[in-house]
Amino acid sequence: MAIKRSNQKGSALIFALILVFVLSVMGASMMFLSQSETWSSMNYRMMTQARYGAESGLSVAADYIVNSYTAPTGTALNNFNTTVSPVTYNGQPVVLSSISGQSNYPTGSVVTAFQSALTTPGSVTAGNNTVNYNATATLISMGTVISYGNPITVQMWQITGDGTINGVRNSKEEVTAVMERQVTPATIYAAFATASGCSSLAFSGGGATNSYDSSTLTVNSAGVATVPTTFSTYDGNVGSNGNLAENGAQTTIYGTLSTPDTGVGNCSGGNVTAWTDNGNATVTGGLVKLPQIVNFPSPIIPPPGTINESVGSAVTLAPGPYGDISLSGQGTLTLTPGIYNINSISESGANTSVVIAPDPTSNLYGPVIINVTGNNQATPIDLTGNGFQNPTLNPADLQINYAGTGTVKVAGSSTAAMVIYAPNANVTLTGGSDFFGAIVGQTVTDAGGTAIHYDRNLSKNSYIVSDFMLDSFSWAKF
């Protein structure tokens, strides 16, 4: 019997068509995937370029504020309401913007300068694209602090930079950062030596440090404080970028020693130790290892006057500029609250002294700030006669600032209360008596047994202001 076979003609064509269809779908999918990857890469590239543009705008705005902008001082601060955040002017936040009409700042020249900095050119080239940027700076907070006798305006800005690439669909990125200056207490040591070598800080002959708090002293109706009879055996902290050398069993630091160096023992140029003890001297609080050297900025000293003053009797000088001030014989120089910009000051003889007094109008004591230039003077500050007298015993009421490299000589007394800030000078204490306050010098030498009584209240009324720094960085895309 014959077998009937099914007719399979054309089946190969069907399978071929199915295979072609499958391959076509796969090819189309690969093309779509490739196109998606291409678009994704392009979007990422444009997003990155736009972000770089936004960062450029932020950087230009920050550069203007750091290097070209001058913060308001004095009566100009009255234009701002600093009791709110952000700070306001005419009831609206203080804003500097590169976009015309969006700034709100009391000084038109500042607005113009900011816009000029941001719009020349206001764009960056990234490959075949041009990235346009704008920036806005909003003043978050503002205040004034006293740094070594000089008022400094401290601000915090929030800066926002926008970067945009024009195309089929605009690509926009926004970058925001906060720029501020840190404020830290300026006077936290009884004595600090900025030099990094051996004996940069030296105590001998029974010299000591301890502490007290001038805000707790008994003060009479005339503003004169009662001299304390006892002192706290702590917080007489000292510091150095180099070595502390102590000599004598009665020489005692009632506090800590802070230094970036380590080790105890002999000090040499090739081996700077933290502490050298000769004669069973003491640092009661032990050693504190600093992570790095401490940089104290040089004070800003205005030009002195040109008229010299020779004081041989009782003389009162009003605040203002003076040349060289010299005391001799029975010379007693009285200074009232205010700023004295002088070239030098010196005492000659045991009967000379510098005294601070209340304001002649208000009859209240206040800061006497002496800024010393020291031109052509090897010893621009020499107060070694009968020293100086500050009856308030508040060192903040008598501040001497000196930026030069000469020698500073000071004698202690029962009411010698002051702050000496001379980070580049060699400071020497003599007289073997009392010194109320704090000293910063390149070297600090107490060779006469003077006791430095650090005023803990100083950490509340004098500050160091850092350079601007950027923090709180964030970004977003639109």
C-alpha cells in the first residue's frame, strides 16, 4: 500500500521569514538601545557641563567677595537690619545678583562691581557648547567683633550659581554654598610665643602663670577694682610653636603647655623638644600636642603722628596720632579711652608711669588701644620705669598692638593689667611683680620672676577672625 506524504513545500520560507523578523526586532532593539545610550551620555555630558558652569559662577562670585568687596563698617552698618537672617535692607533680604534688577544692596557701586565681575564673560566654553552662568549672593548674617583692638565686620553669605546650556531642551544646574569667616577667641593663653625654636617661651627666677576673672572683682563707684589676694591655680595656660624652657623650683605654670613639638629634655636646633626643665620647675596641667603651628596674623597698624611728646610731669593726652612718646623724671602719662596711633613709647626712671583714666565726659573707663608703628626704633615699647597702671584690672581696657620685629620691654606692678599683641617681636617681662592679662610675642621671656595672671574674661571679648571659607556645598538639576 502506498504511503501518503504531507506537502511541506514553502515551510523553509516561513522559517526564514520568522528568523528575519526576529533579527529585525533584535536589530531595532539594538538601535533603540544604542540611541538611548547616546542620548543618556549626551544628557549626562550636558548636565556635567552645566554644573561646571554653575560652579564657575559660584567661584567668580566668591572671588569677588573675598578679594574685591569691602564689608561695611561704622555708620554704614546702620543701613542694615542685622537682627534677622537673612540680613535685610529696606525690609528685603540683602542680595547681590548678576541678573539686572534682582540686587538689593544700599551701595550702587557694589551692585555694579558684582554684576561686572559675573558678566565678563558670564560664560564658559565646554566642547561644542557654551555654558552661561549667573550667581546670586544673599547676606545671611553680619556682625562686628573686636580683634586685637580693631573692629572687624564678620559676614556669612549664601552663594547660588546657575549654569545653563541652550539646546533642544535647556540643561540647567544650580550649585549652592555658604561662605563665612570663623570667629574664635583670640586670647586663650597667658603667654604664647610664635617662634618655633628653643626657649621661644622662657620662665625663670620664680616666674609663674595662674588665672583670675576680672568680671568678678569688686569695683568701687569710681571704677577701681580691688586687687585679688589669691588666684586660681588653673587656666594659666601657655603655648609656643617651639620650646618652653623653665628654670628654678619656684617657677610654675599653673595650667597646660600647648606646642606642636614633643618630648621633654634638652633642646637643640636639630631636636626641638616641647619642654626643657632645669631645677624642678612645673607645668601642672601637662603638655597638649598641637596638630600644627599656630599662626597669629600681624595686627593692622595705622600710620603714627609726626609730633613727638616728652613727658616730664603729669600730662594727659587725648586719643589721636602721635610720634615718639618718652617719659622721664617725674613723668606720668594719663590716657583716656580711645585709639592712640603712635610710633613708640618709652619710660626712663623709676618714677615714670603710664596710667589709664576714665573718659572725661562720661567718667567711665573704656578700652585704651595703643597701636605702635616702631619706625627706626629698636625698642619701640619700653615700659620699664614704674610700668603702667590700669586700676580696673581689666586687661581689655589697655591693649598694645605692634606688628614689627623690635623688642618690647614691660615691667609688672600691682595694677599692671593689659594685653600685649606683638606676634613678631621679642617680649621681655621685668620687675618681678604682677602682670594681669595676656601676651603674644615671637618670643616671651619672664626672667625676673613676674607672675602672669591670665584673665579668663579675655576669652569673651577679643577674637580672631579667619579668612573666608566655603562650606555646606549642595547642587540640584532642573
